[in-house]
Amino acid sequence: MKIKILAILAVVCLAFLFACNRGDVKDVKLTNRMDSASYAVGASIGNNISQQHLDSAFNHDAILKGLNDGLKHKEFKINQKEWDMLLQMYIRKYQEAQSEKQYSAYKKKNEDFLAENKKKADVKTLPSGVQYTIIKEGTGEVPKLTDKVSVHYVGTTIEGTEFDNSVKRGKPETFPVAGVIKGWTEMLQQMKVGSKYKVFIPQELAYGANPNPQSGIKPYSTLIFEMELISIEPPAEAAK
């Protein structure tokens, strides 16, 4: 059975942090390597939790009670199979709430942009809220949800900041229609092969509150793509 060490250490460190805040933890002397290694584990995880602003996300007494029950092999108050699901769900919702507070003005800026953009004569809007203009209309087939497609694209934010560009790489990207963000999945099923559209995707159909930190995309960003549908790829069996 694989022990989830990081999860265990995170809970221990949370309890440590909470106890520190309550003034219940005394100072320790690092007299040997084990002491130092123990301190390093706590300091590292504690610093990480603090940077994510999770130290105030939980009921402190409940965490300490759970830690105590685990250490003393008492009967748990919840099913162990639910632990991971509960923690992931709660932490995700907490982080989203914190993100929305931090980026509320930016979220509104993106909503206002879409509201104004929708008024333009050449902009069409799908029921989901995805907006698009037709740069060039193709004459080929329209992809199905089960298809794989080849697409050239340039992705920017409403400020014009470019975050991805297959054209610069000199090669279109190939992926399943169902394997991309919701806005892309919906738009691709509206385009004929050979089409080039400018597409405006609301944040809830893109990356919402949780874009990849390395992407350069802020939370709640509307994503703008110039998308050119190059081809529908043949099924794997047919390609052999």
C-alpha cells in the first residue's frame, strides 16, 4: 500500500502551524540530524502552505482532533475513502474563492470586454457565450466530437498578450476535438475544414480560476484565438 507521505506531512504541518498560532508549541533545539531533518520538513511544507494562503482555510480544532485520532488509532469520524475527495474539493473551492477576491476587477474587465464585443456587427455568439468572427469560410467537412483535427492558431488575452502560437512554431497542432478546453471543443464543431475564425472564449469555457501558472494567462481571462482548421485527421486504423 502506497503511503501518501506528502498529504500526511501537510496535515501534520498544518496542525503545527495552527498550534503555533495558538501559542501551544514550544521552541525546540536541533541537536542532531533527525531534529534538523524534521524541522526542514515542517518549514518547507509550512512555507508552501502559507504561500498558498491555506493556513486559514480550515477549522483548526477539527484538524487537531483528526490528527490526534489518527495518532492514537481512534475511530475516525469520516470514511477514509472520502479523505482525498474532500480535501481536493475543499482546497479547490477555497483557492477559487481567494482567486476571485484577488482578481475580481480583472474578471469584470473581461466580462465587460465580451459584453461590448458582442455588440459588433460582424460578431456571432453561440448559446454558450463563445463569440466569433469569420475571417475565411472553408468548404470542407465539419469535425465531430469523436474526430481528431489539425489546427493552426494564435492565442492572446484581451490586452493583446500572446501566450501561444503554432504559426511561429511552423507546425499545426493535432488533438482530439473532445480533448481541449470547452470553448474550443464547441467552436471546432461549427467550423468547416479550411475555415479561419477569430474566436473569443469566456473564462468559464477556458481555464477559469485555475490556468497553468506557467502559461502567462491570468485567472478569469477571456481567451482570443485566431483558429484555422487545417484538416480532420483519419482514424488510426485508416492511417495504417
